[in-house]
Amino acid sequence: MNCVISPSATQEYRRDGYYLARNLLSPERICLLRQEMALVLTQQLRFLGQDSEPCREQDGLFQVMKRLFHCDRKRYLASLRLIAKLCSLQTLMLDPAIIRFVVALGLELPVMQARPVFHVMSHALTFDDGYFGFGVHQDWPALQSSLDMVTAWVPFVDVSRDLFPLEVIPGSHVHGLLPGKAGDHILEIDPARYCSADFVAVEARQGDVVFMSAFTLHRSGQQGLTDGMRLAASCRYENAMEKHFVAHAFPFCQHTVVIRELLFDNFPTAQQVADACNKPL
């Protein structure tokens, strides 16, 4: 893979607030990750009594997702949450090529406080009044950490302007933090602070990575094929050397709550533990 970071790439990033790095990751690795995604989903289908074999093709993954979505939406959502925590996805976001790139963009000592976020966009996988991409926002309010924070956005399918692309306003990062209205997931920017005609669709292929400033205005494109699916993941990288981050004692505004009570009564039994730990290899 191409791991050379040219001076023009960093200049373009500083000018536009984002940069599309072509062929940074192995497409074969992305394909293997999709297979693991399918395996997570098929376990739930089998539990529900639905015969389903792990699929290797992109279209097959889409079919598995639709089947579980229509069979049991609670288990579908639980599967998506687990996919975001796959070791293969998390190690992908720590790929040396990505880390070298964020260092070249100025992060002297990168840290990753938040887990990767898994994104699914499809007209066939929507909930009434539920998630369908994010409106216009900046990423910095979600962490409120180093001012030079970088987001990496990785597509798991080839994303065209007709498949819910990431849309950005080039150069919008220079205006810093903009006012907005707090929602469940984002601080949605006041529409008076931007022009919708300025958004640019980022068309990216498997293996590409989009690097973006934490202050760049962006949104999820709503233009998508009727029976198409866009899969992607994003992750934020902060700089432990940035002086304001240091002065504020390394703030982190996301917190994990641990439920101490047992979720299921009389589980597990000693025999269940023994069976799980001694299963055939």
C-alpha cells in the first residue's frame, strides 16, 4: 500500500480541512473485515432459527443485514454495536499507515480515547424516526480535546455520489467552533452559518481513507440508490502534546457506565462456564 505522505497532501489538508488518501489500506483486509461482520449477523440469524451461511461477497452481507433487520431489530442493533468493537476493526483504525498519516498532519503524540464508530446507510435499513446519517456538524464537540484533532473515515464499500457519500465544505475548518443545537449524537450547526451549495461529495473506494479536521463542516449525504448500502467507520485521533489539551488536563467528555447487577438471572451456571471454556478447538 502507498504509505508515502507527500508535502502536497499535508498542504491540501491544511487548506481544505480534509484529504482523501488513496489506496492507504489493503482492500483484501477490508473484505476480510466484511466477512467478520457477516459472521456476527449470521450468529443471530441462526439463534432465531434462520438458516444462513457466512457470506463472502459484499451483496451477500447486505442480504444478511436485511434479513436480520426484518427478523429482529433489537438483535440487529446489538449486532451493529458489536461490529464496532471487533478487534479487526479496531486494529484497522490503528493501522501504521493511518498513524503515520495523522503524525504527518501534526499530531506529535497521537491518542485514541474514543472507540471507532460504525456507520450504516441504506433506505432498506431505516427505522421510523431513527438514525439515517448525521446532519451538518463538526467532530470536536464530541470529545472537546486537542484543537488539532483528526478524524479518519474509512469506507468498507466503494462510495460514489449516489451511495450516501460523506459531504464536506472545503475550508470550513478555518472558522473554528461554530454555534449549533445539541442533539442526541451531534451538535447540529446553525444553518445560517453555512451554505448547502458549498458541500462537496467525497467519492472513496475500499482501501481509501478520508482524513478530516475536527472543525470541518460535514454531513452524511442523503443521495442513495434505492437498494444500495454504504458501510464505513470513523475514528478520532487526538494530540497529547497540544498545549490547550495539556492545560485542560486531558479532558474526555465521553464516559462508560458499568451495570453492576447481573443482566440475566441464574446465569451462568458452573456447567455453562466449563462448557464454554473447554469447547473443542
